[in-house]
Amino acid sequence: MPPCRRAHSRRTLNVGALPHVNHRTFRRERGKDVTPRTRPHPPRRSSLVALLAVLLPFLTAGLLAAPQAAARTAPDARAEAAPAAAVARATTAAAVPAATLTEVTGFGANPSNLQMYVYVPANVAAHPAVVVAVHYCTGSGPAMYAGTEFASLADSYGFVVVYPSVTRASKCFDVASPAALRRGGGSDPVGIKSMVDWVATQYSADTTKVFATGISSGAMMTNVLLGDYPDVFAAGAAFSGVPFGCFATTDGSEWNSACAGGTVSHTPQEWGDLVRGAYPGYTGPRPRMQLWHGTTDDTLRYPNFGEEIKQWTNVLGVSQTPAATDTPATGWTRTRYGATGDQAPVEAISLQGVGHNLYANGMAARALTFFGLTAGGTGPQPPAGPCKVAVTTSAWNTGLTATVTLTNTGTTAIDGWRLAFTLPSGQAVTNGWNATIAPSSGAVTATNVAYNGAVAPNASVSFGYQATHTGNSASPGAFTLNGTACTTG
């Protein structure tokens, strides 16, 4: 089975219209369709000819100026409760009703017959950002709208949300065919790019703030979109995905068992080359990437998470050694590569004991913070302190010892401590003292022993470890105490 998520119940659609588009309006009562409103009988031919003679210049000008698109609207509780002005926008101000999920047709090149749904908040910005929210297998654009918070967050921050929707039987996005894995190749990415272009034209969108996010199949498509169109997307957030090109097939199949099973592995350079090969000759900036994965994912297995990190750190030209590691929530390990702030080049969040369907409320807001769309584009930074960490290292050919001193710079005593940090690549702890350190490499946590768990204000505690290395004997660069970032030095 392709990666999937239980589909949310689809909302009933009411057929509406844009100016210059013929339409019928349907109402639903108690689950039954009500017959369309009866249209008036046509006027007499002589009256019609005279009327056309008057209106033809205006119609011609209108057709030249207006997009050739139609709209169908799905009811939204927020829109129904809002004043009429918030729903029915003037034709010169917007192409679709505000605060209403709307299907747009005729939006541009669409070789795989995707559907386009769009949500425009009532307080849409003058030059809004655009977030493309891509659904999972068996899902749809309306299901993605109903099951995530992107629309309600758009109400707060004024951006436009695009919900692409697959029409093929599997309801999965094409992330496997050669056509999907190259710029302008003629599959789903082309249609999604057309949706972005349509929104950019209709709403004077800020084309430097176009983002992609998705779940499962949508997460895989997020990887593909950032690879195919690095000049369009500024960043992406992939929830339970796989690297660009991992799912590639040449036999028309939509499924790649080796990739899904986590057995496809490449060097960072090889993964990066797959991305760069999607748009040969491109030398401009590359989009940032946020990655999410559960450690017990049995649909797209957890090794794909590490392969994605290898790929995007290589694409963005940053070290695979995290610049910062912390625990923003219980069971989460967040690593940042290339920088320590909310908009690091690569951010990866691992969820311990969580399976494939990891998306939950609150995660969309974290994605927006990574995109730079919250709190004026900066987002809340992890607090520094009340702790300070200093490290001294003594190294020899293939080994080292390190002494770590943790100081409580706060005003209250610490009663039990867990200090998280990431060892540089190639280092592995062989033993330690005054703390229990696990695992032996990568993102590790040092936990107090029985006699040194209490640290008074302005007091310090020290522990150490011995490790092997393969040439990199540097000290860890960032530390978090019980989930709070510490200063270093």
C-alpha cells in the first residue's frame, strides 16, 4: 500500500462563480441536493442582438483582463459566521471569495489533471506569502484543509494556502516517474507550479515567500518540488517523507519498496547530485528544508530521515554535524544544521516512538516559524539559560578526553539534570565519569548520577568522557539543559 493517512470527511461543495464564468449554484438540505435555481427564459432575438452590441466592447476588455478560471466553493464555518463582505470579495480585489475553500479551474498547465483548491483569508496581505499544503495518499485538497491548521493560521498571518488534489485512482502524488523528477517534466509538479503562478498573479504574492509542506505522499512531493523548482520555493516542511529521487521508478509503478523500507542509502554527494540533476545548470539559492519523522514509522521507515538530512545538508552546503540540538517537546529531538536559529538551512525533528501518522496540531505553527511567517518573520528563539556550559578537550591520534562544566546561572536550584548535545561526526564515547552518557555517538544525553543531581544557583558540576575519533576532535558546539538551550564559553 502507498503511504497513507486516514482521510478526513470531505466537506460538501457549493458551486459558486467568478465574474465572466457561467455557473450554477447548488444548495444542500439534510444531505440532499436541491435543484439548481431556475434560469429566466432567454430574451427575444432582437433584444439580445441590441444588448450584445452594447456589451461586446466591455466583455472583450473583461476577457482580456480576467484570468480564464472558474471557482467552486466549499463552505467554511469561519466564512459563514463572518460578515458578507468577508466572503464576497470585489472582483477587482480578489479572484475567489475570502475565508472560503474554493476550487479553481483553468489555472494553467496541468498535465496530470490535478485539482486546485485555494484558501484566501479575509485579511489577506497586500503581497501575501503562499503556502502549498500537499495531501497524503487517499487524501484530497479538502481533506488537507479540514485536517490541518494552515487555513486558520492564514487567518492570523495573511498568507494564501494552495491545496493541490490528486485525481488518479491511488490519490497519491507522482514522486516516482522520470517526468516528476525533472523541472518542467510534465507531471504533478508542473500543475502545482501553475497553481503557484496563478496565485502570484491574482494576489500580487511575494514570490520570495513561497513554501511547500506535506504529509506522507505530500512530504515526498515537498522534497520533489524543492528539487524541481528551487527558484520558486523558499523552504519546505516534510512530515514523514523520503529524499528526492528515492522513490524513483522507470516501469510506471508508483511504489518503490526498497525506498519505503529504508534500504536505499547514498552518500551525501550522491543524494545532492540527484537534486541538482533535476534542474541542470541552476546556480541560484536553494530552498531550506525542515524534516519530521517518527522512529517507529513502518510505512516509510526511519532510515529515510537520516538520508534526507544527508541530502539537504549537501544541497545547502552545510555540515552534517548539528549546530544545535534540543528537545522542544517530550520525546522530540531537534537538530539544526548550518545555523542555530529558527530559520536554519536544515532543521530535523525526530519523534521517539511515533509511527507514520505523526502529524498533530501545533506542528503547522512550527513549520510556519521555520518558514519565517510568524512573529514578524523571526519566530520565538529557544531561550538561552539559565545555564552555561564550558568544554575542554585533550586529543591524540585517534582518541580524546573531554571535560564538561555545567553552571547554573539561574536563581533557583536544579534538581536533576539532563544535558543534551551532539558529538561531531566520527566521535564515539567509550566511557564517562560523573554522568551517564547515551547513546555513544550522534545526538547524546548526559544524565546526572546519584550524587550530583542538585546544582545550586551559581554553582557548577563537571563530568567527562573519553571518545574515539576519525580525525575530527572538536568539542560539541551547543547544549540544552532539560530542554532549554544553554550559553557556551
